[in-house]
Amino acid sequence: MRRVAALLLLLSLALPSHAETLRIATFNTELSRNGPGLLLRDIERGKDPQINAVIAQIAAMNPDILVLQGIDWDYENRALQALQHQLQQAGAPYPHIFTLQPNSGLASTQDLDGDGRLGGPRDSQGYGAFTGQSGNAVLSRLPIDRSAVQDFSQLLWRDLPGALLPHHADGTPFPSDRAQQIQRLSSTAHWVVPLILPEGGVLNLLTFQATPPLFDGPEDRNGRRNADEIRLWQLLLDGELGPPPTTPLVIAGGANLDPNRGDGRRAAIAALLADPRLQDPRPTSAEGGVNTVEWESAGRMRVDYLLPSSDLQIVDTGVLWPPASDQAGVLASRHRLVWLDISFEQR
């Protein structure tokens, strides 16, 4: 009898907390450290104020599906497993986790940023001082169909239809043709992660973290790359990159681009937000409106997104923006957790 009770408890934890809705959240936690293994160390010690603040915010919102950016990756996923354990201790269990090696910190053999030197963090496939710095992850109470995951992270930038490749003033490839022959599009990752719904069927989670459209020169390498990282999703839905993912689906992650202000090719995110195959629920908070990040120099902007397909019913949505008086909440990350409640029933 005890075994039956224990099994029922386990099943209740593994399924969404509300039978009629599913809560999805995306959160750029900025859980990145200055070297490999340091994040694992800090999570296991349990005394890091930032990590504890991140855990508290996640537990407060208690999403069924949690998409993370800015978390260091390691080969055995030990840091992610340690975070999973701490979240369970905080009352937010996630029996299913998923991550893959990101492009961030993945060393290359070329001068990818055109500074004339090799081996710098900008010469990696995505900016990073070590392999896996600031990767992505998914934690879920729904089972993940790992056999059906699609990973577009190895797609070469030049192979994207209509790629906005940078060039020198004379029209030659920037920084070189040899560099563009190996340069991947994804600065971190682009994944399609199928989640198995309780009553059958699949919810496809399309997740990414695009490069900031800054820190380059007149060639606008990062601005162009950022726009193409965002545009990849529309090309995927168009069938330009193979069979498109089935609906229902949700795009979840960081575009590093505001549709109304700041540097970057804002038309890219505006086009995605206006795509009729998607909905823009415009999550808001009383403190920050639609903004999802507060940078010291650029101020508040909307750069983190949850975009469900148009066939899904939106129940509620918001941005967890702690008041200035909540010092622990502000300490968690410059980014804010964005959440969305959807109905299992399609329109």
C-alpha cells in the first residue's frame, strides 16, 4: 500500500500542477561563472545569494516547463542536476531535464571576429571564455521525447536561406571566406524539444538565445547574426529548413532585441511578433510593463519572449518583476522571469 501511495505522489509531481492549464516560463538566469566547474561548486555550497534568489523566483512561479538561458553547461550536466536538486528542495520538482553542448565557448581555428588574433572568446562559435559558458537548458514536469529533438545549432550561417552575412567595405566576406566556411549561425543554440502532453499529443518547445546586436564594427556582424538567429524560426515554420514542427508549439527564449528601441535590426523581431502563425501575449508586470530586462546603460527593454502558436488558448501571462525593495529578487538576474499559462485544449 505504501508503494502505491508513493507512486501516486511521484506521478502527481511529474504532471502539471493544474490539470486544465500548463505554465511555461523562460528565464535568463545569468548563472554563469568565470570558469568551468565554478557554477557547480556554488550551487552545491548553497550559500550563493544570486543562485538562491534565482531558485526562490522559480519556486515562487512554479512553472511546469522551465526554459533557462545563461546557465553554464558541463559534459556530465552536473551543474544542471545540482540546480534540479535545489529546486526540488525548494518545492519545485522537475523530473525531466534537457540540455546539449552549446556553441558558446566552443573554440574554433579561425579569427571569427576579425581582430587579427586567434583564441579569444569572440573566436568561439558563440561568445564564451570556456566550453559551455552561458548555455541553455529545459526543465520539465512533462516527459521529453529525446529521440525527436531537433538541434539546429550546427547549421552554418552561410547555409541559412537569405543569410545576412557581414562583409568588408569592398564587398569581400567578413572577416574572411575561410571564417564564414565554419561559422555557425547559433551563438548559443536553437532546439525544438517535444514535450509529451498528459492526455497524448506533443507540445513543441522552440528555444534559443541570440547574440546581442552589439560589440562589433561597421560590418555589423553581431547585428546581422542576431537578426538571422531570430529569423531562423520563421524559416523553420516555412519549411525552408526541413519539415516544420507541428503545432501546438511555443517559442521560448531570448532574442536580445527589443522591437521598439535599442540597437539591432528591430524588423527581425517585429516580423516574428507579427507572424500570424504565432500569438504575442505581451506579458507585463506592474513594475516594468512589457520590459523583461534592466541593463545599467541601456535601461529597461523587452528582449525575452514566449510566443505560443495561434491555435493555443492563453489563460494568463506575466513578467515576474520584483519591486526595488526586494533586494534578493533584484539580485537574481538583470533579466526577469517571463511566464505564460496555456490551455491544453486547442482552438
